[in-house]
Amino acid sequence: MTKVKHSAATRERKKKVLKQTKGFWGDRSKQFQQARRALMHALVYSYRDRKVRKREFRQLWIARINAACRAEGLTYSKFIAGLKKANVALDRKMLSELAVKETAVIKKLLELIKQKAS
């Protein structure tokens, strides 16, 4: 029976891993076993952090909105509750952009909320 050689397939598989780990530090980009371990960790981290990024951005938006509200003497939770009562359908991302770039609009929203409350 003839001997089956896998050298071409093995070489391609190793080249693929080493190509993906290009730019990693030290032997993690040069030695196959080190590169394979580093790549597995990197893929796990990238999967996890795609979810974490969404959480972090939401936290940032809320912090910006809260800062803008407190400058006008209102808390974040009361601001959001007031927006819901006033049927203002702006998401937190847009509200944070307004809080940073268009403070006059936030002041108008706060006035609207105070009118609805009284």
C-alpha cells in the first residue's frame, strides 16, 4: 500500500494560521504552535468584546446624557421618564450626541419635560 503524504495540506493549514497571527508579538507570529494558541485566545477575545463594546457605548451615552441633565438640575432617570411621557422617541445615542454638540436642543427637551410634569 502506498504512503499518503499530507505535506501540502499541512503546509497550507499552517500558513493560514501564521498569516492570521501576523503582527502578534514575538514567537506568537512565527512558531505554529504558539501562533495557534495565540490565535485561539484572540478569536475568543474578539467574539466577547464585540458584545462588550455595545455595553460600553451605552454606558458612555448614559453618562453624557446624565451630565447634561444634571447641569440643568434634573437626574437622568427623571429625564428619560419625562421623555417617555412626552412621547419623544429619541434613542440614547442620539440624545448623547445632542448633549455634546447641541446643548440648546437638550435645554428645549428639558423645558418640554418640565411643562408636561406640571
